[in-house]
Amino acid sequence: MTRSVISAAGWALEPETGEDAQHAVYSAVCMVCGAEAPASANSPEPAEIWALKHTGLNPAHRQYKAMVESYWCVTPAADNPYRALDAQGA
Ligand SMILES: [Zn+2]
């Protein structure tokens, strides 16, 4: 977690952990032909399996660019007045 003071109020940056939030999106691109794995949420396994199958069908295609998108959330730190407002549901 990264913490910073901006405009005299403390904010904390942390990975998104909301119940309905995506935590990460994984994908891969073949570096030989540009074919892309379908994006998968919260697990790299579908992209990994896609790469193995792609190489199985195209034995000369063995290099991939693996991509991960992650999501952050900024929340008010303990000394930030927005923390009390958030607690009130404002
Ligand atoms: Zn390929």
C-alpha cells in the first residue's frame, strides 16, 4: 500500500478489493503471429492454457507477451476528513 498527503489530506492507494470489482485481467499475445488470448478475469490460467494450445497447433510459435491489468482504489487515510464523510455514506 502506498500512502501520500495531497492538499493536506492523506490518501492511501491499494489494490482494488471490492466484492464486485475485477482484481486483474490476464491476456497474452503470440509474438510470432499476433494472435491474442481471450482476456480472463482474476486468473492467468485461461491465457496460459491458450498459449500452450497455440504452440501445440503452431510449434514454431513459442514466445508470448503476457499482460496483466490490475485495478487500484484510493481511499481516505485515517487523518483525512473524507474518511468520516465516507463512513456517513456521503
Ligand atoms: Zn502465433
